[in-house]
Amino acid sequence: MFGLNQNEVRLVKKLSSPKKIQDFLNALPFNFEKRGETCMSPRRVLREGVAHCLEGALLAALALRAQGQEPLLLDLTSTARDDDHVVALFRFHGRWGAISKTNHAVLRYREPVYSSVRELAMSYFHEYFLNDGKKTLRSFSVPVDLRRFDRRGWATDEKDLWYIVDALDNAKHTRILRKGQDRTLRLADAIEIEAGKVVEWERKKSKIQEPKSKWREN
């Protein structure tokens, strides 16, 4: 199945619902990319036992596909000061939901209650902010169908999947704010900012200089 070996197929089949996929991703340590930026395939994520948001979304999309869903990613883009985020989309009874790998108390799983991808994407707007309270979500993409990369073996590729990063960057995006609207946005409340500082996985100190990554902790 999708080029996976028997052990990998067995594990992926255990992730038989969006809830189980999300629980698995939550238990997976966050990939802080201490030795450089990565975009690991699902096979490598299962082997390495870590994932950042895009890597988690890729694994989630593969598991959803094993359930008969389309393997779809949604790209959420921010201002230059903040990090982008990627989630895996799924549908249940005609409604959209999302599976999200994040290290924070926000930008997480979405129940399948949204009537459109836009409605789902907008649910992230008010919790997408920096420690100074400024809200930073600016656009969302059309769903990117990973089946277009089947010939490249995206599920099992041993190389980083930078071509999927390029596809997300080049996908059509819808701007959220109108011109000048960013100047009218209210800052997040102090209690929201404090809640947003909660992390699921603590970054261990390292002597290795960590590069800036667009997927950092989102």
C-alpha cells in the first residue's frame, strides 16, 4: 500500500479515524530541526519518531487516504514575523475538519463541522498571534491534493519533500484581510497570550545552532 512495508501498513491502518490520527500526532515528539531544516516523508517520520507541522500533516494525509479520504493539505500563511502552518483536511458527512501537528495550545485539531474550507481556515484567525498580541494569519490556500505526487513516492521518499513545500507555496491563496485592515485589528488579550505560550514539547538545549525554519513549532 502506497509503497509502505508490512509494519508501516499495520501502523497506518491502526490510525483508523481522524481522532486516532490526531492522538498519535500529539504523542509524537516535536521536530525542532536541530541539525537543519527537514521535510520528511511519512516513512521517515515513523522511523525517526518526530515531526513538525508539515511532516505531521503529511503523515495524517497518508493515514486519511488509507481510510478512503483524499490526501489534502491546507497551507495557512502569516506575516513575515510569524511562521506558516499546514494542516491535513478531512470530510465527514459533507463537513470539513482538520488534523494539526503543533507544539502550542492553539492552532490545533478542528472538528468536522465547517461547511467550507474558507470557514475552517478562518477558525484559526483569532488564535494566530505573536507574543505581542498581533494577529498574523493572512491567507489560506486551495486544498493541495498529494495524489499528484504519487509517482515521486512522497509517502516513502528518503529525501526531503521540498517539492511539496514548493507546491504549497505556489498554490492559489486567498487573502483574508482587505487593504489597510491590518491596522484596525485588536491585539490578543493578555490571558490569550499567556495561554498561547503553553507548549506540548520542551525544546532541549543544544550547542548546535538551529536555523530559522518556516515551520518552527507551528
